[in-house]
Amino acid sequence: MLPILFPNGLKKAFTLSYDDGCYDDLKLIEMMRKYGVRGTFNISSGITRPEGQQPCGSWERMTLSERKNYLHDGIETAVHGVTHRDFTKLTEPELIYEIMGDKSALEAEFGCIVRGAAYPYGSFDDRSVEALAKCGIKYCRTVWSDHSMAMPTDWLRLRPTAHHNDPELPEIIESFLSTEPEARRMLYIWGHTPEFNQKNNWQMMEDYLARLSGRSDVYYATNLEICEYDLAAKSLEYSADGSMVYNPTATAIWLDKSGTPIEIKPGETVGV
Ligand SMILES: [Zn+2]
């Protein structure tokens, strides 16, 4: 088995994940578009601010018409429970409703097949992981920031690298940018946009994005793009002696052949 690379033979990926469908997401979306950064917004479809009502406090949600701003390229919308209830405190039917109801509502609203999620309150157990998998969810983010940039081994218990307010984040970003890694690395930053107002640190985030953007050695992608590329790469089929590889997926996959990136096109069998 050859080591997997990101598209175009890259070894570094950068993504963002922001929760709750807050009004302040508008500002982050604008910033992400300015810097060409991609990411994911986890939305409780059942919680909106009434149309015509001005946002007046912190943690205000978007109105349905404001949520159209999530329709830009580079923005993924993902499940966060219809009404943001703690998955571990629900009956089976309530749990399925929170996941499937949110998936279904977001799909109708945004015209895409929703396959990602983040746990409300970061709270999960084996039962909720199982329910997500049954509902067609490919990954779900926890709040266990572990400062790691290693690729996830369990996408339904996904650990982010760091919250944007993490004091170690500047150091982590510099390490991500300056190191030529042996294996793939993913820098994954998460949070809630009202926290930028609470701490008055929008400028800090803009500085992070400016620093991280526009690099030819970084794969900028949504959570789902990284997850599904990884899952596709893991479904390559190798010959018994490892000398041939077949790509049964619809995604071109890049591998590291003794330091040289090679591309395995969809449906292709190649000698490696
Ligand atoms: Zn939340």
C-alpha cells in the first residue's frame, strides 16, 4: 500500500468548522471568500431568527433568507441537530429525528446531499455514532481539540486540531506552514462566530486566514471534501503482491511512490 496524498500530490490540508448557523457567520463567510479558504458550517435547521427581526444579542441565528449566504462554492452545510439537543440524552426516535430531520431540511434548503455533522455541545456516545452512520453521515466533529494534525482514524469521532481561541494556535499554524511533513497533515480549526465578537478578535482570525491562504502546498477544502477523498483513497484495491493498484471510485486519487506523486484516475488499474 502506498502512502496517500491529497489531490495534486499535496501533503497538507486546511479546513474550518463553525457551529450553530449564527448571524456572525456572514462575516466569516465573507472572509473565507476573500482568502479562498473553504470550510463547513454546522446548522440546526429548526432554529432561525424571524424574518425582519434585527439581530440584537450575541449568538443570534440567521434568518432563512440570510442562510442563502451558505450557498457559495467552498462552503459546506452540515448537520448539527434540528433543535440542537444533546444526542446522548435522547430516545432513539428523537435521536434519529435530530439527525435525519436536520439532514433532510438542509438538503431541501441548500439543494445538496448533506453527509457531514458536528455534535451539539460536542456530546456523543456509541449510540449516536451508530445512528449517524445509519443516517448516511460520513463524519461528525467532536470538540476534543487535540493539537494534532494527523489524519483522523475515526471520522465519526473526528477531533479538530484547535479552537480558534487556543493560545497555542499561532505556533501550530507556523509548524503546519513551515514543516515539510512525511505523511499527510490536516490543520482543522473550529469555533462559533459569536465568540469573535465576545473576545473582539475578528482581526486575529483574519490574520490567521491571511497567513494560511494562497499557498500552492495546501489543499483548501471543506470537511466533507477531505473526508470523502480520504475514504475514496482507502478503498483503492491492490494486487496481492502490491505491484498493481485499481481505483474503483469516481475520484482521482494521488499516491506517494517513493517520493514522487502519482495520480490514479477513476476506474484505472496501474502498475506501482
Ligand atoms: Zn452548537
